[in-house]
Amino acid sequence: MEPFVTIITPTHNLLENNLADDFNLLVKLIDLQTYPNIEHLVIDNMSNDGTIELLKSYKNLGFFNFYSEKDTGKFDAYNKGIMRAKGKYVTFLSCDDFIHDITSIYDIVNLMEANNADFSFAPAYCRHPQGFVFLFVPAMHTAFQVLPCARQAMFFKKSMLEKENFFDDKFKLLADYDLIVRIMLKRYKPVYFDTNYVTYKLGDKVQQNPQKAEAETKAIFNKNYRTMYPLNEDILTRMAALSEFPKPLLEKLSTYFPPEDKELFFERCEQIHKIRLQAAQNRQQ
């Protein structure tokens, strides 16, 4: 019997936020998946605009189970979903994301089972708030500096998430990035799924709150790297703002990749630093 997969989606006031059509697309495409053992859990944050009635109608038709209770944000909702999930594998989709390849879950589970992988990652289409779409290609060699792939294009073993104590939801914007850094530092086994199967909408909260995003990035770096290298406020600021990492720290981080990738690791890190430095200079002009 194929292992269960749990898809977790947080919701809040879908009608008020004009997300009912997006949510319908997400639900209907999950229903078309060829993989037989999927549960979809919707974790609602006490909606009060008619969303509960909408969710009940989907539940009555057998599309998903949902729970409505107060949460402190999407990562808190994800954690509530993980604790309720019966799947061996878990993935996280927002209400305006969707899986456009209906055979993909079958292929991902087979790949993870064959490789005994703890998590998978893949390319994804990203819908920008300004209306254009681009392909987010994973760049795992830069994972210790910046978000390396779309969280929506990842599957995780539930047992790994439990062992690592779920998302750290004190990070309201970047808890998914913190999780990726943590599981890489713990040397959990990844596998690359070389197919673009999901389309997600780029959240605008990070863009709207750049100072909070930078503060969270600094806190994530300090939390995860402070035992490797003595960090102070100035170093953390340059790491978060410019991806400028102390060389001794990069040396240690390079050991989390195969030895033959060391040169590539440093090359990619330098590229990211130059790109972000140029962007900072452009903003100042």
C-alpha cells in the first residue's frame, strides 16, 4: 500500500480576501491527482466572513477535513496540521497555490521511497504580485545564505518534522527558511525532483516588511551559525543584507556538501553576494 501524503493549507476569510476562486482551483486539482492516498487538511484561523460555510460544503463533498481555531499565523497553522497529519509525507500549500501536474505526487513519493529521502525539492512557477510569472529553480548551494527553493515545491517526512520540533513560529515571515537551514545542518537526506509541478503566489508580506524580514534573517543566522563562528550585530547585518559571510564560516558550511562541490559552493556564494551588493548599490543611486 502506498504511504499517505498530507497536504496542509491554512485559510482565513477567503471570501473577504477574494480567494475563493483560487482555493477552488487548489482543491479541484488536488482531487485530480492520480496518487490514491492523499489527505488534504485545511487549518482555518477562525474565519468570520462565510468561509466556514464554504469549507463545510467542500468537506461534505469529501474533498478535505478542516479545523477552525485561532492561530498566530500560517506557520502555527502548519504546525497544527502536522500534528493532525496521518501522512508519512507532508507538503504545504497556501490557498492561492496549486499543483498543475496531476501525476506529480505519485512520482515524488516513488522517488522519495526509492531514495529513502527525508525531503524533496523541485523547481516551481512563481506568480509575482505585479502579474508576471517566473521559474524558481532550486539553488541548494546557496541555502545557507538565502532561501534556496520554494517551500511549496518541497515534500517532508512527517517523522523528520516531528523530530525537529516543527516550524519555529516565532519567525512569522521566514520560518520555512529556518526549517530548511536546520534540516540541512542536521544532514537529512534530500532528493531532487526534476519536474516543475507546482505554481505558487509570491507572498508580499516579506516585500512589505523588509526591516522585519532582515531582522528575522539575522535571528535565523544567529540561531543556526553562532556555534560555528563568533557573530556580532555588524557581521549579522552584512550577512542578512548582502549575503556577505565570513570566510571561516563559509569553510565550515561548505562541509555540508560533498567535497567535490566545495569549489562550486564558494562560487555560488560569491555570485549571490555580488548580486545583492549590486542591488544595494542600485537602491542607493
